Amino acid sequence: MPTNDENDPAADVSAGPQQVAPPRRRHLLRLLTGLTAGVLLVDQLTKVWAVAALEEGERIPLLGELFGLQLIRNPGAALGIATGMTWVLTVVAVVVVVVVARASRRIGSTGWAVALGLLLGGALGNLVDRLVREPGVGSGHVIDFLAYWRLFIGNVADIAIVAAAVLVVLLTARGIHLDGTRDSDAGSDTDAESVAETDAGTGTRAVAETSARSDAGPDADVRTDVAQTEDPSKDRA
């Protein structure tokens, strides 16, 4: 015997966001992991090349002062921030990797898959440097070699992280959530629930009126017919 929830349209509307189909989730996870691996591979290969081909501290202009190559070993974060806190930055990078990996289990949006893939690849790229490069595990210096004007020097991992941040801002501004739902979907669900509740109320009243007529029996119909056929002259009197 079906329950009331099974017959109530409002129950279906308010049941929550629809789950992402397993095939689509697998596709998005492949996209995320592929981007992560690609960013990590390109980042590490370019760093190996930079260490082998560039002299530390020497600048090679490619677009005049706007852009060039300059090898440095960075113990801190971007723009030379927190140079004496390498261990702290290593822990932060590990936390970011864990959080992104856990969040990826709820992925339902292509845009978010790209953003998390770029972010995870960039975070892993710099984390590898801190774990395996000199002066030691957890305190390794990050290889930077892409010089932007006189502002800062970065690497491929930094580019991926910045691109991910921009994409996250755009997705958030458009109301697209990690699981693929949108803010506009919530409004549509509310409207649908209101319509369902109205329909349910109308149906309930109709059933009640029908039931009342059935309980009154044929006498109610007779009284109604008599009232409708009374002499109109009574009203005039």
C-alpha cells in the first residue's frame, strides 16, 4: 500500500538535489585526475629543465622587461611571503590537497572538475618541491623561473592555482555549486513545491465536498431541486 509521501507531489519536489549519475561522476573524476596529473607532470618537467638550463639569479628577457626567465629557489610563498615559514606552508599545502581530494567525491559540474583539477595539480606541484628538494624534507625550496616584469617569479604550478582561483570566482558568481546544482534551481523547486501544495489542497477540498454530498444522501439533492424550482413570486412578495 503506497504511503502518503509516495502520493504527495510536494514530497518529491522537496526531497533534495538530484544525485549525479555514476557514469557522469566517473567522467568528471577522470577529467579532474587527468588535469591534476597533467599539471603536475608539466610543472615538474619544466622545473627540471629550469634547474639544468638556467643560471640562478640570471634574468633572460623574452618580452623585454614584461616577461622573462630567472631561476630562484623560493623558501616561502608567492611574492616572497613567509620565507621563514616553509614548514607551515608545507602543512597548508597538505591540507589543501586533502580538502580538494575529499571535495572531489561530490563533484557534479564540469567547471568545478576543471577548477579542482588545476588547483590540486598546482598544490601538488609545489608540495613535491617542499618534500624532495633541498635543504630537506618538508623544508625544500620551490623552483621558480617565470619572471613577470619586476613583480614576482613563479612556475607552472602557480599559473594553475591562479587559473583555478579565477574559475572558482566565476562559478560562484554564476551560482553554480560543486554538485552541479544552481541557485536558480532552488527557486524553481520552491515554485514547484508551492504549485504542488496548491494542487494538493484543491484536491483535498474537492474530495471533502464529494464526501459531504455522499453522506447527505439523496435527500440533499431533493432539497436542492425544490429550492431551485420554488415560485419566483415568493421573492417578489
